[in-house]
Amino acid sequence: MRRSAWTTGVAMLAALSLGVAACGGSDSGDDGGDTPTGQATPPAQAKTGGKLEVLWAGDVDFIDCGRTYSQMGSFICFSTQKPLYSYKPDDPVTMQPDLAASLPEVSEDGKTVTIKIKPGVKYSKPYDKVVTSADVKYAIERGFFSSVANGFTTSYYGDLEGAKVGADPGTKIKGIETPDDTTLVLKFKRPVGGVMAAGALAYPATAPVPEEYAEKFDAEPQSTYGENQLSTGPYMIENDASGKSIGYDPGKRIHLVRNDNWDKSLDYKPAHLDEIDNLEGNDDVGIASRKILEGQSMIAGDFTPLPENLKSALDNTPDQIKLAPPVGGRWIALNTTIKPFDDANIRKAVSAGMDRNALLLTRGGKTVGDMATHFLPPGTAGFEEAGGAEGTGVDFLSADGAPLPDVSAKYFKAAGFASGKYEGTEKLLMVGSNAGVAAKTAEVAKESLTNMGFNVQLRLVEPQIMYTRYCNVPKADVAICPNVGWIRDFADGQTMLSPTFAGKNILPEGNSNWPQLNDEAINAKIDEAEIAPVDQRAQLWGEVDKMVTATAAAIPWIWDKQALIQSKNVAGVIAENNSQWDLAWTSLK
């Protein structure tokens, strides 16, 4: 009965997918954003003022821009903070000086990076003070605190002289120097300056944080600075006279208002809107999508519309849907530290037996994504070197996503199961997202695993809970995470493969190496690729991708184009680097 219902659901999704594909339009991205698959670009003229409502299903992972390492955390932080560098919405490659006054200077040996910051940038009320280079120093240092534990900071800045993951709050890093109030010098043990200049300096975790204000919050076991944060960007979370963020009610609301201390002359972002109300708890994404498409002054936040919503929008109001370009992918993570997934043959059997095409259909089919055959997405250095769209050549992943039952049986037999299916009886915890299409994806994954003989206990929770309490926390002992995905931080293979598959990046909290893969050969190749010159990086990261794919530690199944919907009176602009709306550039018509 359950199998029958699942099959009917997939057939319905397939039909919807065909309808979507038939009216999807060009995918060239050169039409100025007038067709659904074109990219929204900043209009020449835009209305100033007004209130935008953003409907969310869940919440951010962390509201603290020094802790978040998620798409939706960045969605908020790039409008409330001035990191050292950021990106114009239609250029995801070229870093723009934000808090910085100019592009970074990198020493010939690649071990020293010097950044000048703009004088005169002020914090939001009630702090009101001018930002100094010491505040950026502290912002980076706190990423290593046990109370903050930022995955981005530890991944990219771990080579700073004196840096230590899990440090006590207040620990200084000798490799960060501030010779004056507007100069920041970063000194590394390895020649990673090229990666810094390529994009590692463009992330919310580099936004300034004044130590004298934040240290008391960071001294707590889990920092509460996020709930008391200061802003340097055009918007801020509504706060009270003490600085407490009264506009943040976890799981319910993130209320952004203008930062009165923001100086437009020191920023390149226009910040058209007066107010942005992020309304959470819209767990019925079908209803939320219809509200947006039929209402006024709304956009979708952290959820993807259901396939039927996409088809309706493409049929009737194609100007209200945009597809962000693929800058990442999604996969099913198999925890290599938990039996039976500590056996590579079992993982390969699961990969071969998984109906990846059915997973793709849960999100709307090929119109909203291409079948992923490995982990580097198109347009990223190393993608072609890893095999391009056809894949790396492993026999357990088909290029079209169809299951390979004979190959699956071969690997189960190699693992000692003569029946060609899994014969163990242990209960395996799988934790997925309860939000719309993600829940469908989890159910399809569970059905495939059940058909292969596994006893899977599926728990569906809010997206941020899935990450912060389960998949990002190794001690939670989650065997399968079916809804994890990764967006590159910048257009380099390191951003897709080091945070997610390097053994050195397995963290007790905020962990993004969901399979907890700790392979000696892969670790060594990652170390080599991280310090390689530009002309060698693509080849090396392609090799890393092939090696990771060969472990079957995770099952890639989509390089997705994020489907974004808006009300008719919204002039939405996409941040291509984040594959989401850009609040600092969006306006009302």
C-alpha cells in the first residue's frame, strides 16, 4: 500500500515536471530577467521605500553572522552587515570591497594578506562607535571560540598562525595584526593568500564585532551575541535601547528595519526597502506559495515551491518566478562512522539502488535542476576535470539517475549478503526536513532504502533543527541525512569539497562534513589542492571530487537552480553567489 502511494506520487510529480519543462523558457540567462529562467538584474530605476514580507517555513541556523554557515543565514547577514567583501547580485565571481576600502594585497609567498578598511563606518544604535580593524580581528578570532564554532572560519582561516579550533572565548590569534585602526594583516602558515583573494574574505563572518561589547555574550557556553548584535549594513534586526534584538523571535519572525547609522556613501548597495518582515512558521509551503503569487509585497524565503505551484506560476504568471543558477548541489549523506555505512561496499550498494531520478522529481524535475553525478557543480573550477555532466566513471551512479539494481546487488554480495539486499536488523536514524518538497525527498529516499532491506527510522523536523541539532552534530548519531546540500562560497573547488569532506573539518558542532569522511588519501589531496596556484587548482580539485565520489560517502542527485517566487508588485533581484533573493537590491514596483 505504501509502495503504491509512493509510486502514484512520483507519477504525479513526473507529470507536473513535464508541464513545467514545456513552458520553462530559455535557460540562457541573457534576457534581463523577463523569463522565468532568466536572471533578475538590478533595475536602472527602482522605487525607494515600502515594506516587504518574506515567508519562511523554518528559521536560520544561527542569527549570529559570525556563527551562521547557511544560505538563509547569509540571506539575512548580507543585508545587515558589512563583511570585508561581498558581491554584486549579478556577479558571483568578483569580490566587491564592502567594509574594505580596496582589494586585498597578497605577498609573493602567499602567506600574508593585508586589507585596508574604510574609515568612518559606524555600528548601529545603541553602540554608535566607529568600526576599527581590531573589530575585524575579533570577529575572525571568535569564529574559533568553542562558544561560536563557525565552520567557514575554521575551514578557510585555520592556517592563521596561532589559530586553534575550539579555543576558549577571548583567545587571541597571533597571526592577525592591526598596525593601525584601518589596517588588518593576516599571516598564514601555508600559502593560502590566493584563496583569500579569490573569495574567502567575502563572507558574513568577516563583518566587524567590537570585543568590548560582545565579549560578555561570547563568554557564555553558546554565544548570545546574535540576539544582541550590532549592525553595520543598511538594515538591522529591530532592537531596544539596550541593544537586545527584539525583532528576532526564533521560529516566528526576523524583523529588519533601517540602520539609522548606515552611511550610503560608504556602501555600494542601494537598500531600497524601508522594512523587511521575515515571517516564519509557514510549514504548508503550498499555501505559502499561493499567498505570495496571489498577494502583494511578498517573496519566498527558505522553501522551494511545490511542483504544482511552479507549474501554475509558469503557466499563468511567469514573471513571478525566477530560477537562480546552480552554484551548489544536494546529496544524501551516509554516516561513515555508523554501521553498516562504515563499509564502502554497503555505501556503493545504496548509491546504486537509490532512485535518484525520483529524488529529482520531488523538486520539480529537470527544469529546476540537473542530475548530479558528482559534487562540483557546473561552472566551478574542477567540474570538467572530474568528468563533467557524465560523471567520474564509477559504476554505482548512473548519469540519468536511474537505479542500478544489478550493481546494487553486486556490492551487497561483496559486503557478505548473498541475497543481494541488506539483511541487517539495526534501526538506522534518518533525520530530514519537514518543509514541503524536502519532506517528499526524504520519503522517497526512505522508500528506496526500505526496498534495499534497511530498517530506517525517519524523523522529520524543521530545517534549522535538522542541521543544528542533528546532521551538524556528530554525537547525535544520525546515520542518514537525506536533505543536506551545499552552495559554493566562491567559484573554486575548495569551497565545495574541503568544508564538506575534509577530515580536518569534522567539528563537534556546526559540522558540514555530514558523512564524517576522514580518508587519509583524500585529506592529503585536499591539503595539496588548497595551496595550489590558480593554474593547477581545477585539475587538483577535479581529482579530489573523483576520490570523494568513489567512496560513496554521499549520494549526489541534483545541481539545482533555486526556484524563487515573488508577488506581482515585487522587483526581486537575485544574489547569484547565494542563489537567493538579495534583500539589499530588491524593491517594490
